[in-house]
Amino acid sequence: MTNKSFADLPDMVFCHILEYLDLYDTGRFDNALLDFNARCRYLDALKIRQAKVLPSKDWDATHRHGILNWMIIRNICIISWNKYYIGDKEIKALASRYPQLKSLSIYYDKRFSKISMEGIKAMATGLRQLQSLTISNYHNMTDAGIKTIAAGCPKLQSLYIIWCRKITDAGIKAIAAGCPQLQSLNIGGCSKITDAGIKALVIGCPQLQSLDISCCDITDAGIKALVTGCPQLQSLDIAACCDITDEGIKAIATGMPRLQSLKTNLCHGITSEGIKAIATGMPQLQSLDMGGCRSITDELLKAIATGCPQLRYLYVRATTLPTKEERL
């Protein structure tokens, strides 16, 4: 590698390396490329379009080094922010400097992070090209914040707002109205969302392929609306939706022929009738999670094995199988 730099590597290899760099690494990487010619070759190699940049406590120092700027100029479009401090200042910096950003992921930790409505507004107005946004564990996210994001980021195709417990149906209705291209939505743990939000969602987001509504206040009525409005769903998580019964499961089994992944763990309203419906009506199923289901028997497992020939993953841990004496 004499007189060679990473820029001389094939783009595919170079892209693979970048996926594993955090900001501290990029700072050291920058120091290794102080030679002007090496920098030029490096810039030429940055024709890739996606790489993960994992901000850390070394954000400011590395940002001054310039390598992150080079990457953004070259349309690096994914930034994941995990467990390190992020506040309104950082959000505003991202929004003003990198308006072409396509994907942003923030794991909100109240020990290190402090984002207000001001930061949410900056994100929505400055990052209008976002196609994917994840904000998890941000308990102060409200309907007002969701409405701002929905209005400012109309190109969103993937939205994860996990365990944001202040969000209600009003926020979901805003998403339905403002994000018509949405294909993947995770609102797991948003316990104030009800059937009304789901009914609005299926009207406004007909392209949905993946939906996580675990721990939401959803009933069979919401499931039936989902089946009618989004029959093309491929992945559905209804874990811990305790008001969903066999009626809702039967609707899924008969109305979602493309479904490949289903999670029903801790749905205690589902009995053997619902499980039979899965076994007989979902031949495309590849992944099934029934953890905590109280109605599983050996016969039902055999029926699933027979009726779901594409199944690759089956989870039944914490399921209480009846004893031999109970079956007699």
C-alpha cells in the first residue's frame, strides 16, 4: 500500500469500511489523509450514496477536521445518533448544514439529550428531503411535534416514533394527511393511539407495507379497517394489544394474503380459533411470534407447520403447554 490511500480501494469496499466508522474514527481517518493528493483521491472515491455516520462525544472535534463535511457534500445520507448527547443545537446544525439528508435516527436518552419543540421545528423545516426518520424513547414528543414533522417532511417513507406515549390519534391523523408515501410505520408503545388513528392511517397511507402497533389501544374494529385499507401489508406487529380477539385474527388471515411476518405475543384475547385461522389462511407466512399465547397445543403447532410451509421462524417461548393429564 506504499503511496496508496483508502481512496484507491474499489467504491464497494470503501463503502463497506465507512459503514463501521464513528466520528472518532473519521477524525483519525482525516489525520491519515493530510496529504493533498490523497485527499483528492479520497474525494473521488466518495461517490457512494449511503454510509452510516455514528455521532459521538467527539462530534465537535471531528466536525472541525472536515471529513464529515466531505462525506455530506458527497451525499452521504444516513446519520444515526445513538445514546450520545443531542439537543436543539445539534438538530439545528444538522438541519442547516445538511438539507439533503435522507435518513436520521435518534435514540433519545434523557440523561444526555434535550430536544424541545424548537428542535423539532428546525428538523421539519430544514430536513425536507428526509425519507426515513426514527425517534425512539422521546417521551416528550406530542401531537404538536408530530404534526410539525408530518407537515415538513412529506417524502417520509419510513417513520419510527417508538414509546412516545403522549402521541394520540390526532398525531396519527396528521401523519396520514401529510405523509402519503409512507411504507413503514412503527408506533409501538404509543399507548394512546386507538382504532380512530388506524382508520385515518389506512386512508391516508395506502402504500403501507410494515406496521408496528404493539402496545397500542387497538381492537378488532381497528384491525378490520387495516385489512380493508392495507391488504398489501407484509409485516404486522400487534403484540400486547389485549383487546384483539379471534375475530381480528380471522380478518387478518382472510384479508392479508401477502403477510409474511406476524407478531401476536401477549395478545391474551386470541384462542385456539384464532390460531387455527392463522394455520389455514396464511400460507405465505415466514415469521410468527406467539410468545405468551395461552392456547397453544401440540395439535395447533402441527397445523401451523402444515398450513404455513414458508415458515422460517416460530416463537412460542413462555407459552404454557397443557400437561398430559390436562389433555385427557
